Amino acid sequence: MGEKNLIRLCATLNPYMDEAIYVYCSFPDFLVPAGLRTLCTMREREGLTAVVERSDAEGLNLSFTFDARLITLTVHSSLEAIGLIAVISRKLAEAEIPCNVIAGYCHDHLLVPVQRAGEAMTLLHEIAASATEL
């Protein structure tokens, strides 16, 4: 079972940035091409959205958008935790850093623009350092 206490969650964010560059692809026919490894998918009325490594999308000549780095908050957060994403998104929004969030079973994951990823990591560490001030 994951952590629900907001102060403990923030204090132990321990963000980790993946080395790969990820992109978003859309498949109106709801079919992911054979051999394409996905980080995640989301079914929408307009089609299937897939987040994949840019190199994989390029290798299959796919259209894509939003070059992003994946930051995983390694704290084991509960799916019922309240306020964690609000704290993070507010901090990133104040710095005008776009952020797309994916909730996994154990962790929350952020996709931020490649060119702002280092700054996003710094801000996440600031959240952790000041967690008792929430």
C-alpha cells in the first residue's frame, strides 16, 4: 500500500529522470504497430494515444509530437493520495514548465519538455527540501 501523507510524499519524492526521450503518437484505428514498445497507452474517442521512445517512433516512421523526458517520482504513492500532483503541477506551472502526468500502480510519472527537464528536476528537489513548509 502506498503513502498517502502529503508531507511525507513530498519529502521523499526522490525523482529519477530516464535517459530516453519520449514522444506522443496517435493511432486513429486504435492499433499500435507491431513491434512498437509503449510506455503507456490511453484510449480516447479520437484514437489510441501511445507514449513511446522517440527512437522507436522514428524507426517506424511514425508521426509524433512533444519531445519529453520522463521523470519518475520514486516514492511509492497511494492511488488515493490527495494533493501531491497539485503541489508539483503548481510549482512547475509557476516556472511555466508544461507537465503531463501518468499515474502508475506504485509511482507517479511526469513527462516534461526535454529542454526544461533539468529545471524540473531542480524544482522537484526544492519541493522535497521544503516539504515541512506545505
